[in-house]
Amino acid sequence: MLKNAWYVAAWDDEIGASPVERRIIGQLVVLYRRIDGTVAALEGLCPHRRMPLAMGRVDGDFLSCGYHGLAFAPDGQCVNVPCQSGIPDGAHLRSYPVEVRYGLVWIWMGDVAAADRIHIIEIENWGDPAWGYNRGPAMTYECNYLYITDNLLDPSHVAWVHPTSFGDDSCKAQPPQISVDALGVTVSRWIKDAPVAPFYADLVPFAGNADRLQHYEVRYPANAIIKAIFVPSGEGGHTRTADPSNSFVMDSYNFITPETERSSRYYWFQLRNVRPDDAVLSEEMSQSVLSAFSEDLQVLNAVQKGMDACGDSFLSIASDAGPLRFRHLLGKKIAAEADR
């Protein structure tokens, strides 16, 4: 797993008066909110008897262990040990850089000196009142995070996994284009002159068949931008310069945080260019997306079990080209870290 990267630790509104525990790339972390409202993140076990600090309590800016009351400052330094006057050597915790952005708490798990906030993904149209927003709860997948990135770089799977929502028969045959840049891998395709898939039928602001863009982009370490664009039949294609005024655009942002080798936490939200103030629509979309993502969860949890049973060996087919390219390039980054 890549260490020098920003991962999502929680939704900002998940961090309240009590400490919150997360496991991120194998490390146990505890998050809590300081008096000024900012979020602090420390390693999750007390150095005294390895009590999980999420079982303790927040006292002002300090986090106290629930076993013997050792208190820690946001920088990880122990500031009080009950029943003694001094602070023993070793009574400190690692602290992690944190940034709250897009309603999410981002955490840097690697070298603190390299924690440049400019590397947090940029969300196009965030906060623009012309764009509607919906989100859902964080989801826990019982599978390795790379099976999720595989899925997010494979537009063909929607025809079989999501036939009543994102997919239909038009998604079965058209081969995608693959591109690579410094940020990650993109798999995309235009499906021409096809019926609008069920999930989008009430959202597309025109009648009849559509040209549809499926744009699946995964950036290192495991952040995905899934762009769906529907335009009237005959108006789509990779050479277009702009979306027509009667287009429908939905950008789905998906953030995968590896917990362990076999568990991952998944955060997501969508932005859309239609009916931005329609709260009922936002709730309906959240529920529909959650239902579709639950189909992915069921499939990928089963994939993990199958891989475990077969020694992590598998056959590759044409639709695996994008996912395999991403795995290879991410693997090179992880190996380069290990060589430093």
C-alpha cells in the first residue's frame, strides 16, 4: 500500500465529541475534534498497555486514555500521567497531518515532510450552486482495495452487475479507450445512439436515444472519478468541444481507503448539472446509488473469497487492460517507496 498519499479517514460530520477509530493502510488511528473545531489524528493505541484510545475521552484539546488516564496533546506528546509528576520516556504517539476538504477528513500516512496538501484531489464544480450534490454513508468492503479499483476501471461490468440502474445491453460490446498520465489511468468510451439506462432516465433533459460517455478514471492511490454524460443522439464523441445545453452530466467521486489486505472503506458523493436545489431528487439519487454500490460490494466480497480459495490467481480478459495498467503503475510507486 502506498504510504505517501492522502487517504480519506472519515466524513467530517462523523467526528464529534467522542474519539473515532479507523484502520488505514494497516495502521490504527484515532481522530478527535479540538476546541477550535479542527480535527486531530493520532496513532490509536496508548503506549502504556495498548488500550485503544477510541475507548477514552476528549478533554478540551487533549485525548485521555480510558484505562489509566494518560493524556495526549494533538501533536502526540503525553502531557499528564496520573499518580506521578514526570512523563516517562516513550510516552508519546505519532500524530498525522489532517486536512478537512469537501466534507471529508483527509489524512497523510507517510513521511510528514512530504505531506503537501496540493496533492489532495481537486473536485471540479465543488460548491457551485448550479450543481446538485448527493452523498451516502461510508461503506466497508471485505476485500482488497485493488479489487475495487479494478471494478472502477471497468465500464463493461455495469451491464451485468447493474442492469436495472447504471447498465443495459448497450454497455456490453463497445471497447473502451485507455489513457495514462501522471495522476493515474482513465478508461472511457462513447456509446452511440442507445436508450438511456434506467438510473438516468428521469434525469436526462431530452427525449429519445442518447450518446453516452462512460469515463472511469482512477488516480493514485485509489480515488476514482466516474463521469457520466448523456447528450442527444449524434452529438457525442471524443472530438466534441463542449456539452450541449440540454446534456446531463453526473460526476461521481469515489475514495477508497485500504484498511487491511482484505478490507476497505469506501466514501462517495455525486455532483450533477440538473435540478441542483431539488432535495427530494438528491435523496432519491443517494438511495439509488447506495443500492447500486451495494451490488458492487456483494460481488467484490465474493471475488475476495474466490481469490482466497484459489491462491489469488485469475484469468485476464480484454476488459482488464485498464485495471492491470493501474495495478502495474501503482506497484512501481509502492516499490519505489520501499527502496528509499
